[in-house]
Amino acid sequence: MSCPIKPIGGRVVVIPLDNTSVTAGGIIIPDTVSKEKPEKGEVVAVGPGKLLDNGSRAKVDVEVGKIVLFSKYSPTEVEIKGTKYLILDMDDVKAIVEESK
């Protein structure tokens, strides 16, 4: 998927993934009811890295296509052509979800 947003500095753009969970009894618990769990999303664009005082750029630890966990209240939400995008600072990305093989 191509992203219409080009992040600057140490920011990334993600598309949020559904955090709805289902109990063993089949009850659906939407993310609005769940406790303060981190949000999950797929990275669709990555900035060049934060500009450091010495003029170089900090390395960005994620790449397009990765699934990440991030702080719930940190992203800026934007909607373009019906698609919801979240822009967040690299510092707010808490982890990369590794797929088990």
C-alpha cells in the first residue's frame, strides 16, 4: 500500500490494527473497554530519522511493513480518502511484533 503521507524527522506513519479481543466464552471486548494496553499498527511510511546536533541523522529502528506496538495517546490521527493514518514519534514506538514461524 502506498502512503500519501511522507513523515519528517524521526516520525513514522502507521495504519491502526484492530485490538478487539474475544474471551474464551465468545464475548467480544472492544479496545475501548480494554485496560491501558498499547495500540498495534502496521508501518506504512518512515521518516529519514531525527536530525542530531552534529548534523547527522539518528537511525530509525522500524521499516515499512512491520507491525509495531505504541503508546495509546501518543499518535496524531489523520484521515485521507477514508483511510485512517496515525503519525507518531519514533520515541513512542514501544516494540516491533515478531511473527513466529
